[in-house]
Amino acid sequence: MGTKDLMIGNWVYYSEKPNSPTQVVNIGNCGVSLRYYGHKDYIFNPSLEDIQPIEVTEEFLLNNGFKKKEVSYEQRRLCKH
């Protein structure tokens, strides 16, 4: 993963704790900084090879508190501008 693939606020996995999401908090000339979810600790300049994207799938969203809502055709039609 390269710095051009990252944006501040992205959630990624860092290889030292592969099941703990980390957030990109800074991108600079010297590298990136990450922060573990719910912690104040930062990871400064990790190897980009150790950062993996979190694939956002329906299953991932449902497992993390999102709810699936069926929307009728009429509701969708009313939302378009």
C-alpha cells in the first residue's frame, strides 16, 4: 500500500495487531502516522508494507453495528434530485 492510496481518516490494519483497526491521522513527507481505535497511542512512520486496507463489505458493516434497511422503489425515487 502506498501513501497515494491513503487519506487521513482511513481505517487500516497494521501488521503488529492485525485484528485491531488503526486510523490514518497524518500523512507527510516522512511517512504516515496511525492511531489504534480507542487509544491515544500513535504509530509513527510504520513500513507501508505493514499496512493493509480494510475491505468494507456488507458483512463487515453488519458485524460492526450497521443495520440493513430495505428501501422501496418509491422511497428511492423520491430521494433523487
